[in-house]
Amino acid sequence: MAYWLIKSDPETYSFDKMKKEKKTFWDGVRNYAARLHLRAMKKGDHCFFYESMNGEPSIVGVVKVAKEHYQDPTTTEDWSCVDVEYSEPLKRPVTLAEVKANKKLAKMALVRIGRLSVQPVSGEEWDEIIKMSKS
DNA sequence: GCCAACGTTGGC
DNA sequence: GCCAACGTTGGC
């Protein structure tokens, strides 16, 4: 079981929309590092859903990988997408500011390489963020 | 709306 | 194959 973090601009695709639709395909990744991570995802892996650029950037919920990577249907070029399904919201959102303020999370890709739209999360980081969301 | 950081492109 | 320049992203 691996953990990931996927970012979305809520104007494009919000967690609320995800909740209503239950499932979506995660397309539009046009970055080699992100593509590498997409292709490493396995069915059943858990992902944090991160919303950027709308008020306070935050991790808002959890989704699961429903289908492993396949050709992104929105392009004929060599890009991948995956299917993800709604799992559960966090008890409360964990903001980027909180992640940055937590020393245990200083190594997270979210902090170090903010622009990466699909990134791996370690088990420790996952647990820590879940813990923060419950406090 | 500005600016910093990163990724990509293209010239050499 | 390196590196500078440019474009884009995203936080503030």
C-alpha cells in the first residue's frame, strides 16, 4: 500500500464534485515527474486530495485509486491518467501553513516541490496528517 | 496581481 | 550534453 497526494484547482475539479460523482479520471497531467508517480500508482492506494488556489490551500480529503494508469484520453501524446474514487473527507482540512509548520513534515514534497501535482507521501507523513486532521 | 521557484526548451 | 532563457504554476 502506497500513499500519494494529488493536487487540484477546485475551480477545475473540487473535492465536493468528487464526492457527488464518486469517481473520476485524473487527467491533464503534463509533467514528467508527475507522470512517473501516476504510473507507479496501484489499485487501492490511498491519496490525499489537495485543493490549491482557492482561499487557503489545504488537504481536504482522501480518495482511492480505482484503476491503474492508462492512456490519457484527452491527448494522443504519451501521457497517463488514473481513475480515483471518493473515499472520505478529513475531519477538518489540514492547511499548507500547518504542514509547513510541522517539523515532521518538512521533507514532504508538498513543502519542498510545491508545484508537483502528483507526489508520493510516506506512511509516517500520512499518519501525521491524519492525526492533525483529527485534532 | 506580483513574484519566486521550478520545468522545459533551444542554441551552442 | 550543458546551460541560459523563457513560460507556467501557485503561494501570498
